Amino acid sequence: MTRLLLLLAVVLAACAAPAPAPPDVVSLAAGQVRGTVDGGHRLFEGIPYATAARWQPPAPAPVWTGVRDATTPGPRCPQPGAAGSEDCLFLNVTTPKAAVGPLPVLVWIHGGAFVGGNGDSYDARDLAGRGLVVVTVNYRLGALGWLAHPALAHDGGTGNFGLLDQQAALRWVRDNIAAFGGDPARVTLAGESAGAMSVCDHLVSPGSAGLFHAAIVQSGPCQANAPATVAETASTAYAAGLGCADPATAAACLRALPPSRLLTPPRYYDLAGVPVAGPVTGGGALPVNPVDAMRDGAAAKVPVLVGVTRDEFTLFLAQQYAATGQTVTADGYPAALARVLGADAAAVAAEYPLAAHGGSAPRALAAALTDAAFACPARDMAGALSRTGPVYAYEFGDLRAPVPDTLSRTPFPLGAAHSLELSYLFGGDAPFDDGQRRLSARMVADWASFVRTGAPGPDWPRYDPAHEQVRALAPDGPRTIGDFAAAHHCGFWRGR
């Protein structure tokens, strides 16, 4: 009888226990979310990680009752070509369908010159298929994200609202990612272009300390941070141009403007002719330029994967051609160099003669600006960081990488241009040939290995300034090169 009663008690307890949540529902501190289960992965989109009034630091996201739909992306932040919404601080989480956690986490910060882009453009299925939890993030853009007017100062100084958004997202990951099967103690922060520049800033920002444990910097012009004095002067002039010149009323005047008037930001920094308005150094949020902190050994001591594409600057010249129908000619090559490089133009023309680039002025100009703005600064960054932690360096070199349709008629080859490596990591159904598919699979595996272990694979050499070994990524197979500095004329640029 006793045994029967015990059995009955077990059966009743089992019947009374709540049913386990379905795999598309996750319980967070703020409430439950329902995502999508498709094939071998789960996707949760449009999860609010913070809220932000205009030009205020982000505040915690509101809580909700019931199950929030997370099957579609949240609104994009206002940007040229997309009105979006100022209520745009959302993120997306992709996991393996059967997550056996805790899994390592990749947090991706999108590029777009701090003016455009969004987190939901990145298809993370392939990376999740390698056993990662992948988070992609929206953050405030343009003047809404980076205006450094003194009337809008906050505890972290002026500007940098987008950087504060990213830190709020990292805190959300710390507090919530375990619910998705992720390990908050194994977070890799990664980004490309403006996203990579943001990663550099987080490597030295006090507010980011301890929120990530490894970093990936893809094509990051991390030197392009503006001092607060420069950004504040440019922002004050920008506000005056919008009719908000009076310092006493500037904040209220700016906050009353429609977002459509704030999509084009002020210009803080000139990156080889490309205007940049983004992170501002000199306040509590970002006390020092990250390049200076790296050189001084003051950056976070975490594993870093850093790299560039071989032909970074062809993308910007192609965009210029698509917008204007014009490109630099052989006769116009000296003048084009002078516009960007001033007094150094003659020396650069001698270092990068047209004959060395098939007589193509766009290719010669792109080579010079690639080396000056991307390749050699990345080499210096790798050397500085390697003195305090493990660093792995790469160069993406697929000269036939697929290009966007809008740039397919450019009258010069783009080669391995800025951003073209992204489809190899987030491409989903990108139009690859067999060699490119193999390269994509290798890159996904190597990036996933780095997120898991802090090293991209056993055949990648650790970077050290004495040998400067760089992993070359191309469809004909990976190899290690030792002539990166010579190929990119870094000795020439170091003296300038």
C-alpha cells in the first residue's frame, strides 16, 4: 500500500508540474519572447534592450506582460533612405535549435559610417550552426547618435550616444543571454568598419570593462576618433545651421527638430577624403583615443582578431562613381592625391605610380588610400595589442568577391574591397562558386573557433611584431604571409 501511495504521489506531481516552454519561447527578466524555429536554428528579433529619449543616455527597457512577438525585426534607427524610428534600440538573437549550453556568444556591431546600417541585415545562421549564440544590435546613428553639442553634455562627456547604446546592449547580454543558452562569461565583441571602430573604443572605454572577453576588429579605421574640442566646435556650427545657434536654447531647439533634419551628421574627422562623425574622445565615456591607449598598453587585455581586405578603398571610389558618374583619370591623378593628401601628394604619386597599377588611376589611388587609412594602421594596432595579449591578423584577398548590384558597373575592378568579406560570414545564400564556398566555410569555422577559444584555429600563427605573420584568406586556400608591411608600403607611411 505504501509503495502504491508513493507511486500515486509521483504521478500526481508529474501531472501538476508545468509543461516545459516550447523552444520558440524564452523567459527574460523583462518578460517572455516568442521567436522562430527554422531548420537548425532559432531566431528572436526585435527585442528591446534599452530606451532612449533624444540625446539622453539609454535607460533600461520596459517590462511587458504576456509573450512578446519576436518574429520580426524592430524599427531601424533613422538614417538616409530609411525614416526608421527614434525608438530603435532593439537586438536580435540567433541560436542553434538544440543549444547545449552554455554556448559562447558573438555580439556583432554593424558598420555604416555611423550614419546607416542595422542589426537585422546579418544572417547569423552559419555562425550559429557552429555552436554560437549570435547577437546583432541597432544603435543610434547620425546626429541622433553622435552629436557632441555642449548643451547636450551628459555624465560621459559630449556625444557618443551610440557608444552608450552599445554598452547598454552588452549589459543586456550579460544579464539575459543565459536564457538563450549563451555563456555571459564568454562574450566576443565584433564589428566591421564603423562597427570595428566601435570595438576599438570598447577596448579602452571604462564603461565596457568586463562586458566582453575577446574582440574582432574587421577593417576598422580606429584612428578616426575626434577630440571633444573638435567635435564640439563642429556640432555647435551644425546646430547653428539648423537654426539653433543660441547656447541658452540650443538643446530645446535641437530636440524640437524632426528627425528628418538630423540624418546628415556634422563632420568631425576626414578619413582619406571620407567624412566621419562618430566617437568623441576626451570625456568619461571615451577618455582617450583607442590607438593611443593601445600603444601605451592601456587597452583591455583580451584576445583580438584583427584584419583588413586587400583593396579596402575601391569600395569608396565605386560609391563615388555610382553617385556622380565620375571617376579619377590618369591626368587627374595628381590633383586627386592633392585633394586628399595635400603636401604629400607628389611623394605618394612617386610611391604609387600608375604603371604599377596597370595604368589605372582609380586602382593606384585606392591602393594608396587603402594602405594609409586601413592596412598600415591595422598593422600598427596588431603590433601594439600583441604586447599585452594574443593577437591574430588576417587579410581577406578574394579578388572576385561578389559586389552589390549597385556597384556592378564600376569601370574598374573592385577586387577585395571594403565590406565584401561580410557575405562570407553572414551570406546565407550568397552567389559563390565552389572555391568561394570553401573560403566561406573556412572563415565561419575560424571565426567560430576564435569565439569559442580565443584562437581562430591551430594553423593560424599568433601575430608577433618580429615576424608579422598575417593569414591570407582567398579561395585557393589559406596561407601565411610575412610581407604584409612591404606589400602595403607601411615603411613609407610610417614617416607621414
